[in-house]
Amino acid sequence: SGDSGKSTILKQMKIVYGMDFSRQERLSYRPQLMSNVLDCARALAAAMNSLEIPFGFEPPDCAAADTDSSPAVWCERLAEAARASFRDPARQTDSSPAVKAAAKIAVSVDSTKLGETDPLPPDVVADIKTLWADSGVQYCATRGNDLMEHVDDIANASHLPTNDAILASRKATTQISETVLNIDGSVVRVYDVAGQRKYRPKWVPYFENCDGIFFVSALSSYDQRLEEDNTTNKMIDSLRLFGMICNHVLFKDKPIILFLNKVDLVPKKLVHSPLEKYFPDYTGGDSFAECSRYFEAAFRKECASDPARALIVHFTWATDTSQTKKVLQSVMGIVLESSLKANGLI
């Protein structure tokens, strides 16, 4: 499904199976990385306003002040404190005007005009670093952003993006790409398809002779909406799409490997965005284990019409090469076995 991390897992496949990125490939990621940094700056600046968080906001230590309340209560108290400061000009810090000015400049850059060998202007880099260093922005961000923290390297025209930077880069898939892997002497062709609704009709020709399906869904998307219509919940759309694929005649005998991805984002998210708000039948609170069991059962239910269906579920953190490597080594054996059976070799 869209924005689930499919392309990141494909990048990991290349790394795990010895297909290092060429110099030209690494250079090709530079505009994307610069665009990601600028997009992050824009998103943070917009979120500061929409969430009513003032620049320079210093979050009080709610946990120390009240040891009896839950993390969810602390989060709400922090949000209330931020809103109160945002609405009271007298409580703004001396740094606020400078950070606001930096944010305005940082978000005004047109990233579409940046090429593979172009640097980010030094004044823009300085503004991004000023924005990221602000205590209010740090509170606004739900987790550290590696790209923002490495803006100096990304901005340097002579710097080649590392594997970690390439894995962290994001760009919506808009066409179908093929990657050829050599796994223990066997040639494996992996097709990365665009997950958004408008691209799905193009999938069928690539699936007619497949030996297995990798379906990637972001576990963290339970509280998000599709970009296409802004009304449909992403996880519900993912479940529906998964059910359609599971029950399609073309895939009746094909193993399906389900990656429930972006698990690193979920534990913190469950605290401030309760799962039961979006899935009322969920009763597991902010437990990551309960959340995982709930969605694994929901996806398995979509395949319940075929009890013999081979469905393998993995919970993944696609930007973590060590964790993803173990998963890929496990599932690739299943795909190769399926191919041998389909060709009558076993």
C-alpha cells in the first residue's frame, strides 16, 4: 500500500544481497535528500502553527511532577502548556523572532531546481539548523530526524549519500521498477509497484507469473488518511487491498509475505494517538504487543476464506538493515521454494 516503506525494503534487498549502490545512483539521491530536508522543515513549521506550539517552548517535566498519571495524561498536559504559551505573546522567548524568520526562509526554497551536484545555499543550511535546534521544534517532532541532523552532509555538493541516508530518503513511487537479485545462484526479479489507488490497475501484468508476493503495510498508519481522498483511513484501505489480493484468482497458490512495517514509530504513537479512537473494537490500550496482535489478526482475517493460504507475517523496521536482513533471508527461501515448485523442480 502507499507510503508503507516498500521502496525502502527494496533498497535493503540490494544492500543485503551485495548489490551496492553505484556512484551515479548515490548522486541521484542527492536532490531527493535535499527535498526531504526542506519538506521536513516545511512540515515542522506548519505543525508548530497548527498544533499551537511556540518557538522556544520548554516542555515542563510532567512525569516528575505527577508520578501517578499515565503517559497519555502527561502528553495532554504538555499540549495544554504549549497552547497556553502559544496564545500568550508575553510568554514567547527572545529567540522566537529569529527562529520564525529562519523557518520562513527555509520553507521558501524551491527544491525542484536542485540538481545532483548542486549544494544547498549556506544561508538556507544555517536556517534549517536554527529551526531544528529550537526546543519547541524538538518537542513538536515525534522523533529525531536523521536527515535534519545531517543537513551539513546533505547540503555538501561533493558528499556522496551513505546507505543510511539513502534508506532514510523518501520519494513516492509512481511507476513500476524491476530489480534483479542473485541469491545463492538463483536469479530473482523483484517488482516495486506504486501503492496509490490510481496506479493499481497497472499491476496485473507483472503478477501473472509471480512466485510470491511481498505486501507492505505501515503499522503506524492506523491514524492517517489517504492522500488521494483525505477521508479513508490508510490502514483500512490497506486491509481492503490485502483482502483483494489474497482472494484474487491469480494469486490463489502463491505465498504472501506480509511486512507490517514502521514498527519503530508505533510505541510512542500509541500514547498520544489512541488506537481505539480509530478502531473502536480494539481494547489493548497503548501496548505495542496488543496492537501488533490486533492487526496481525485483522490481516489474517482477510485471508480466512482460504485456510490453506500460505501467509507469513513479519514486523519490520525497514531502515534498520540488521533487522531487515534477518527477515529477508528468511522469506527469500520461501519465494525460491515456490519458484522451484512452480517449475516442477521439487
